[in-house]
Amino acid sequence: MSEKSKAVANKSSGAYSDHEYEKGLTVIHEDAVANPGIEPHRVRMTDKSEKHEKNAVRQVALLFSLSMLGSALALYAYFAFPISEDLTTVRINTLFLGVGITLGLLGIGIGAVHWAKTLMPDNEVSEERHLTRGSDEKRAAAIEIINLANQESGFSRRKLIRRTLYGSLALFPLPGIILFADLGPNLGDKLRHTAWKQGTRLTKDPYGSPIKASEVTVGSVFHVIPEGLNPDQEDYLEQKAKAAVLLVRVDQDELVETAERATWSYQGIVAYSKICTHVGCPVALYEQHTHHLLCPCHQSTFDLVNGCKVVFGPATRPLPQLPIAVDSEGYLIAQSDFHEPVGPSFWDRSVQQ
Ligand code: FES
């Protein structure tokens, strides 16, 4: 291989290498693809005929108006066809919402494309690449071009198109915004309160018969719900799930009570929320010898005689205690609701506990 052909090989491969190439392997590129240049401009009907131009304006305005109608339909459908228990209402609501939002979006999209294709100038232009920031003259020229484009596209001049475009753009996002209302009902302070109130009798789950303190012997466990929960009420399961309580009697001397909670028990009878503070399973197992309450889901273990503090497992809070007393007939009653939310911790517990 001659020095000349070797140099050509290296040059054409773009890198210098130690390898020698046989003469004839080197491909010397010539300009393989000729620049085709810009396609010749095709004159459109709207460029030639005022009648076609006016038609195109009406079509674009019609499409933007269709978008407005679609958005209005979606808004109307949201309120006119509310979702209820009946699955048909879900179908009707989503059908009209979908049709409205689709029309709202399609009207803007197709209208904008149709406007650009039929009415805006479609001359292709090219220019040499230049520095990112042009000179002041060029910037002034650019502004002139923008103004010219504005004039030619008729954005300022064609008020009908401009206003219908503004209208469709303004209305289109509204259906999307009102859909946020479906993220869920506002829970208010529902998570902080249960059906327990001052004077509510403790009753056996599920029969609802009140419990006398004298019935509760040492070592016995009762599953308890508040008196007055009606299985026919709409939120029965929700209320029961929050208010479920475990009632246990232990030897009073074994109870370790803080000064604040000294009056929350009655002669060794204590009541604690049955809802695990880990992720809400029912704490249902009571170990009489150790006084441990055990959650079967992930084995969180609570020390019943010591404020139901966590002694094992993933739960991070003690079970909330229900302050109890006895009424004039000897039945166990609640002194108040729980003093803290029951169940698993939720995100803003620390703010308003
Ligand atoms: S839900 Fe009770 S330990 Fe997980």
C-alpha cells in the first residue's frame, strides 16, 4: 500500500490507525445526496379565491365553536348526570363527559391545523445558520416579520377566528378542572371522631345488648359496639369499623395508669380500640397470662395493662383508650369519644391531633 493510498484510507475513515488496508477497500465518499432544495410553492384555492378563503374562515370558526360546545356539554353532563349507586349513571356520565371533552380538544386541534393549512402563508423559506443572537438590525427585522406574519395570518384582523379560538381555549380546560372534584369527598373531621359520645352504653357486638360491669369477670373479653348503631343506617359498617372496642377486665392492681387516665377504667375494666394502629386490622387475640393483645395481620403486640403500648411489631402507636364509667343502672357507658383518632396513622395526624 502506497503512502498516498494509506493516507486516503485514514482520511476517509476519519481516524488514524496502525492497520494497513489493502488497496481497493477504501471507500472515498463523494457528495452522495444532492440537496433537493425547497419544493415549489403550490398555490391553494384559498390563495386564489376570496370565496374559498371566506369558506375556510367559517370552517375554522365552526371548529372552534364546536370545541366550545363540546366543553360546555362536558360541564353540563357533569352536573346533569351525577354518578350514583346505579351503574347506568356511571356509563351515562362518562359517555357524555368523554364526548364533550373529545369535541373540546378535537375542535381546537383540527381548527388550528385547518387554519394553518388553508389560510396562513405556506411558503417554505430557508436561511443559513447564524449566531443564536442576531444583531439589532436582525432582531428588528424579526419583529417586522412577526408583524407581517400577524398581518398575513389575519390573527389580529380576523376577529371571528381569534375570538372563537380564545373562547375554545378558555372553556376547554374547565371540564378537566371540575373532574378534580371526583378525587373524593371531603372527609372533614370524620377520621377524628367515632360514634362514641358521653353516656353511650357499651353493647355486645353484634346483638347490641348493653353490658353490666358485674358481667365482666376478670380475664373475660367482650367485642363491643356503641348502643344505637342501626344495621339499616347507611354508614353502619363505616361507623362500626371505627367504633369497635375490646373490653377486658384485669386485676386492678396490675393496671399501670397515668394520672390523666386514672379515671378512664372501672374497677379493672378497660376498653381499647380494636382497630390496629398499624394498617387497621381488628386486634382480636387476647393472651390472658401476659395481658397482651395481638394483631393477627403483622403480629403487632400491645400491652393491655400498660396503656396498650406497642411491645412488638410494626405498629407505632398504642391502641387508643375509650374512657368508660358506669351509669345508675350499673351498665358500662362511655365518658366521651376517644381522645385521639383510631386506626392507622394518617398524614396530617400531627397537625390536628
Ligand atoms: S395491621 Fe396490625 S400489625 Fe399490621
